[in-house]
Amino acid sequence: FTQPTLNDLYQSGSHFGGVPNDPFVTFPFGFGGPPQFNYFEEVFVSNPALLPETSDNFELGLHYENDDFFGGRVSSRLTGFVKNGENTFDSEIVGFSTTSGFPGFAGPGELTQAFRQTVNRAETQLYGAEFTFDYDADTWFAILSANTLRGEDTTTGEALNSITGDQLALTLGIRPIEKLELGAYGIWNAGRENTVTDPFSQTSAYDVYGMFATFD
């Protein structure tokens, strides 16, 4: 049993705040005429009528730990779950508005607004799996994680818009001395183009890379 949050119930205001749209410039009065700049903004709409969410959850996991695994310590877990829900929280675009003469930062133009609201889905099913592998050999360490999630509104057959993209993350590091750690990480996300229904919720694949140093 899950109550809606204050954000779910009452959030309002602009999400993107009038950012340039694609195409950025058009010439409404013919070639060589004054340019018109196109902007886009996503606006949150409150929904104080949201119902609480209820669900039945089944989860099964395997957990393995070993303090002497090829010279290091290992902790690994594989988990899968299925969740059948009623009045599940999701978001959707509930309307559009187009306004001309918008005073954008690059010049006046046309503003298109999409209005997003948190809604209840009557009957849903979510399922997913997560895998983690954490290895520490004192002088070096590695952490691998992967997860996948799918969900749909079983009354309409449409995918939920709150589903995240499949993701793989890897961290590698060394300890040249006991109190110093040096490392790098990578995150690979498959995006949400094929996992959600709302085109404004779809995102393409992306990678994130970084390096770090910690001293204790």
C-alpha cells in the first residue's frame, strides 16, 4: 500500500522552462523574412484526486558471499521480481498548448507546451531483474551491476511511462596504499525508446564515464 507523495498530488510549474525546440528557427513570412524562434516547455499539472496504490509483490533472490574467492572477498546477488498493481502511479501528457509571440531569450517566437500529470493506472504488471557483483582483493576492486525493468498497463496493453532503461555499470579501482583509492567507472544505459509509450518520455541510449580518487 503506497500513498501518493506531495509532488504526485500538488507539483506544478515548468519542467524545461522554454528551451529551444527543433527546428530552432523558421521563416514564417517567406525566405528572408523575420525569423521565428521555436521553443518547448513541459509543465507539471497537479492531481489531488490520486488514489493510493496497492500491489502484490513476489521476489526471488540468490545471494553469494565468500571471504576467500581467488584471493579476495566477493559479494554477489541476483534478484528477480513481479509486481501486480492497482491504481499504479504513472505519468502522461494530458494536453498541449501553442502560443505565438513568446518572448524567448533568442527572440520572439512560438512556444509549445506539453502538460504532464501523475495519474493512476487501473491494473498493471511490472517485472524485472537486477544483478550485482562486488569483488575486493585489498589492492584492487571491481563492482559490476546490471538491471532491467518492464511494465505495462494490463487494461490497455501500453507500456508504463515510468520504466527506466536497461543499464550496465562497471567500476574498477586500485589501492596503491591502504588509505588511497584510484579508479574509473562506466555506465551504459540503453535508453527508454522501446520501454515507454509516451514519446515525450522516450530517451535515447547514453554512456557516462568518470574517474575518482579518495583518500581516507
